[in-house]
Amino acid sequence: MSHPNGSHQHADVLVSDPDLPPTAVDPQAAEEEERRWTPAKIAIWVGIALLGGFSWTMLALVRGETVNAIWFVFAAVCTYLIAYRFYSKLIERKLLKPDDRRATPAEYKADGKDYAATDRRVLYGHHFAAIAGAGPLVGPVLAAQMGYLPGTLWIIIGVILAGAVQDYLVMFFSMRRGGRSLGQMAREELGVIGGTAALIATLAIMIIIVAILALVVVNALGESPWGVFSVAMTIPIALFMGVYLRYLRPGKVTEVSLIGFVLLMLAIVGGGWISETTWGVEIFTLDRITIAWGIIIYGFIAAVLPVWLLLAPRDYLSTFMKIGTIGMLAVAIIITRPEITTPAVTEFASTGAGPVVPGSLFPFLFVTIACGALSGFHALIASGTTPKMIEKERQTRFIGYGGMLMESFVAIMALVAALSIDRGIYFAMNSSAAATGGTIEGAVAFVNGLGLTGVNLTSEALSQLAANVGEESVVSRTGGAPTLAVGIAQIMQALIGGSGMMAFWYHFAIMFEALFILTAVDAGTRVARFMLQDSIGNFVPRFRDTSWRTGAWLCTAIMVAGWGAILIMGVTDPLGGINTLFPLFGIANQLLAAIALAVCMAICAKRGVFKYLWIPALPLAFAAVVTISASFLKIFSPVPNIGYWAQHNAFKGALEAGEESFGSAQSVAAMEAVVRNTFVQGTLSIVFVVLSIIVIATAVIATIKAVRQGGGTNTEDTPVASRTYAPAGLITTPAEKELEAQWRVLDSDKRPVRSGH
Amino acid sequence: MSINLALGRAREAARGIAWLFKGVMGENAYQAYLDHHAGTHDAEPPMTEREFWRDKTDRQDANPEGRCC
């Protein structure tokens, strides 16, 4: 007998306590409830489908002079709702088959600390705060050079078929394994070779991701006394919060975050005053190399300091800002509804000659926008903290799949914000200094020389914008963050404050992004250090002891040196830095996704659900094709702008020919730097792609083996019968309400503990 | 709807939002720990609030959580 809402293979073990109400909604009742299409339900879904369809028509088919931002919002939200209701449900019923009669790790391993059942709505917010960062804010901005349609399509379709699927699957499988990490699951499912390759790939990928995130901050703060002051102030603010929480009022998290937020606002306003004084400008105008070294030193110190002093308070502040600002931006976009003048698809999509990031739509769109559509990094979060806090198995759909939909929505808003600024200004800000010369005249000449229809950039527009946002110049502020900040500032000033407030909003947005990134840098370095210690521990057991200071410092130093070297390389790159490195970021992130999906596919095959194996196989195939072909282009392409080795050989040849300048490199030293940088970038590309191919191949072998044998070893924890109940989704169904009521009348001594109330 | 009822609803909604917000920020971790402790019928007294938060950050020291990009 098969039940659609749960695999009942452990029926003998999962006998519920007769003194308790049922721990799961009766599968048949749930099934009936779902099949019952009342006229109201039909009307709602027809309405959503029509609104979504109409919005997509406005975006994709109607070619007016402009398109209103509201259609992006409606197209995204309606598509998410439909995908969540129908596709994620299909995954739940056919592939994962969660069983609410089974206790989750939060129940059977409950310790009130790490393993603590948490209300699903709270955990949704928690999980979202952990997965969303600067990634979905930056990628869509850079991809906007190809027009608004390719990015929008990829963000929305990518998330429903790939990104949210990955997060959901990884979270579910990790939950069934007591919250095991992706690395441990890879080792178990793929064996030593696949597991080791996955571990090394993860480490290498973390290094590159931290380096490029740090590069985004450096580019946003370079030559900006206002930005440097206000972002630097986050350190004393966080330290103060840490001491406050430790010694003055432990546990008053919201209170201290509010205080921190007020101080943060003062730091932004104060930055404005300081940038108007001569001494302030003198002290806080730093070149990019100095800032990069500052971040490297900061990264090391932050990773060895105790968590309570810097990392934990900074994380509270970052979560606070994240929820507040994203909510605020959504409201502002809906109220101001900016008109977007960018064409649907630009010539750069096919020529690949875009100045922001090189390469044509396939495959480079799909690696430029990683977070927001498909982000491998999430697999590290979805296996770990969150699965240890899930109250009931069926909630993974809401938290895993639904959480990723929310991040995708953030990416859509970032895209809208970037698209709402003038195209000429967009290209002036995002073309590297190698192209614009870093001057207003150079930028005007370069952008107008691109031959884009409808783009006529004037030097007044650039200097006016710089004055409005309180910066010396906005030319070649690459990395995406400053562009997004201008976009956010434009949208927010239309709502609050007018152009007089634009400088505040600009620096507010810069602060917001820098805060996320610095938190990711701290946490990334720390996580990477533990992974490294664990790996070295296989050979030198002493390294396993994470409280051993020397080992901890040494491993931290190795990790910081790794990302620091790439950061310095990016900052000093004569070719521009972000445009050469960003593809590597996206490729690394998507390769991690491919690894995670490969592990999930092997697990699905071992569970014996072959008919629906395409659910992980489809996004895996796509991610593998995209990233491997992008890597191959980066390695083998003869076009110097795209292929790292082609660039390497071109500059090497020029050096050997005794030339003194080549391309945008004006000196022999610069040419040597290009040769060095392209060597590192090319080598990293090879390392990533080789490791990933190994992991994917071992996963495919494991899958085929399982399919032939009709299944494989079950690596799940032994099932334990649950003694608690909670609804699955955001909205409780009538059957769930009824069951909840039964639990509510239970004597309090019989009722198992629930947290979050 | 009477004014009192409307006010009551508004208060309830505000409480709900505050509860959700505090939950997402992680403020109710100590309460969750106390609830758990009470349910286990452990003879040992639970950690005090100060001890609990120290223990929590110390655990994070030994077991870092990733933060995404």
C-alpha cells in the first residue's frame, strides 16, 4: 500500500504513542484536502496564473520604449507561487516523501541548544538570513549589460528548477542524517575519491568566493572617505555590541541590535560630515591596495578573535539590516514603480563583447548570476545548522524550497534597481578603469563609443551623479555594489527625502552590502579554517583539536593568505580585476552546486526512486554543462578577453618580443602582472573543473550502480517515532488546524516541549 | 467591529510580529533551552541566562556557522 504523503516503509518502527494525538495529518485526509478544488481556490490560482502570464507578456513580448518595474515583481511572485504550489509539491510527493510520523533530529537529538525544534516561520527567517547575502545583489547588476530579459528569465526559471530544488534536497537529506554536512554526505555516498575531491573543491571554492566578495567591498570603498569611515565604524560598533551582550545585558539581542542600528545610522551621517572636512578626506581617502590589506588583516583578526566579541554581534547587525532593508526596498519598488529603459536583450548577449564581464549569454549569463538562481554555497548552509532545527519533516519544503524563492526575489529586486539607472551611467560605472582611464572624459568617450542606441552620456550627468551621492567620482566603480547603491538611492530618494537624501541612501546601501560581505568574510574564513584543520587532521591528528591555538592560527593564516593573495591580485590587475575574476566566482559557486546536486542524485538513486531521478538530474546536467563549458572557454578560448591562457600567452609573447606596453597594460611591470594573474586564474579554472568532473563522475557511477541494483545502502539515521506535531507550511490547512487543536488540549505534562513561544 | 476588538486584534498582530522578529534574531534561544530543560526532568538546575549565552558563543567558537555570499 502506498501513501502519497509519506514513505511508510518503517511502519513497524513508527508506531505512535496511543496516549498522544496523531503526529501527522492522516495521508488520506491530506490527499482529499489537496484534491478538493473549491471555486474560490480555482479562482485564486486562475488569477495568479493570469496575472503572471500578463506580466511575462509585458516583459517578454511587448516592446515599448520602457517597461515598468512592477511587471518584474508580478512575474516573479506569480511564477514562484505556482512553482511552490505545484512543482515543489511534486518533489515532496514523488521524490522525497517526508513522513511526519518520523522524528526530526531536533526532536530525537534535542539538547535545547544546537538541536532545538524551532517554529517553522521563525526558522524560515533564520534560514533566509543565513543564505541571503551580497551574492544575489551583485550578480544581477553585472548581468544587466545583456538586457533585462536574460537575467530575469534565468533568475526565475533557474530558481524554480535548480536553485530551490538543490536547497530543498540537500536540507531534506541532511535532516534525515542528523544534520550531516555536505562533505560528510559526499564521502558516504561517493566513496573516498569522490568525497576527497568534493572536500578539496569546497575549500578552493570558499577561498575564491571570499576573495571576490572582498574585492567587491574594496572597489566600493576605494577613494571614498565617506564609505571608508562608515564601514570602518562597524568594527567598534560590533565590539561595543559584543561587550554589551556579554557583560551588560546578556541575551537582549533585539535591544542591542536596535542600539547598533542607531549607531550605524550615525556612522553614515558622520561619514558625510567627515567627507566634507579636509582632515577627514586626508585620513579616510585610501587607495584600493591599502583597503585590501586592511581587509586581509581584519579578516585574520576577526577569524581568531572569540566569536562573542566580533562575529556574533556583527551577525545580529547584519541580520537586522538584511530583513529591514530588503523589506524596505520591496515596498519602495512597489510604490515608486520605476520605468526601465534598458532593452530586453542587448547586442552584448550574442557578441560577448560587453565591457562589464566578457563572454556571451551562453554560458556566461548563467555563471554571472549565480546566487539568486542557483547557488552551491547554500548547500553548505542547508546541510548543517538549519536541518538541526526543523520541527517536522514536511516543513523542509517551506523552509528549503520556499527560502530560496525569497532569495531569488531579492535578486530580482537588485536587477530592477540596477536597471532603473541610466544606461550610459551604468556602463560608465561598470567598465574597468583600463577602458575608461578612470576619468569622466575617458568614460564619456568610451561609453558613447560603444555605439549603443539611445545612449548619450554627458560628462555633466556623471559629475552631477557623483555630487549627488557624495563621491569624488563614479567612473569605473566596478563590482556591482556601487551601481546597486545608486539604483537603491534613486528608488529610495523618490520615496523619502528627494535628491538631498541621495548621498545618505547611497552610503546606506554601500554599508548594507559591506556589512554582509564582511560577515561572510569572517564566517567563511572560520569555516574554511575548520575544514582545513579537519583535512590536515587526517595526517597530523593534532590538527583535529580545534582548541589548539597554534594549529588554529596557522590554518587561519593559510586560508587568509589564500584569499588575500587573490584579492591583491584582483586589486592590482591591470585588466580591471572584477571583470576578469567574477566569472571565476560564478563558476566556482555553480560547480559547488553541481557537486551538491550530484550527491543528491546519488542519494535519490539509492533510495530507489528512479522514475523521478530527473528532478535532481535536470539541474545537475544544466549546471554541469554551463560550468564545464564556461571553464573550458576560460581555459581554451583563443580570444584573449575570454580565455585566461590566451591572455597569458599574448602578454608573455609581447614581453618576449621586448614590447614596453601591451593592450591596457602600460608598463613592463603591468605586463608581468597580467602574465602572473592569468596564470593563477587559469590554474584555478583547471583545478575547479577537474575536481568537479571527478565528483560528478563518481556520483554518476554511484547512481548507475544503484539503478542497476534497484537501490543502494540506506545512510539515513534509524527512524524514531515522533511525539510532537506542527503544521507543514505557512498557512495551516483545515486538517492541520484540527490536529493542532487536538494537541492543544493535551495535558501540559504529556505535551512534548516546543520552543519558539 | 467595535474599537476595543480592533485594538485587541492590532495588539495581537503586533505581538505576533515582535515574536517572529525576536525569533529570527535568535533572542528566544534561552527560553527554548529552558523549555527543553524543563521537559527533560533533569535534576541539575539549568544554566543561568548569562551562562547560557556564554556557552552559546563558545559553542559557535568551536563549531562555526557559514554565512552565505
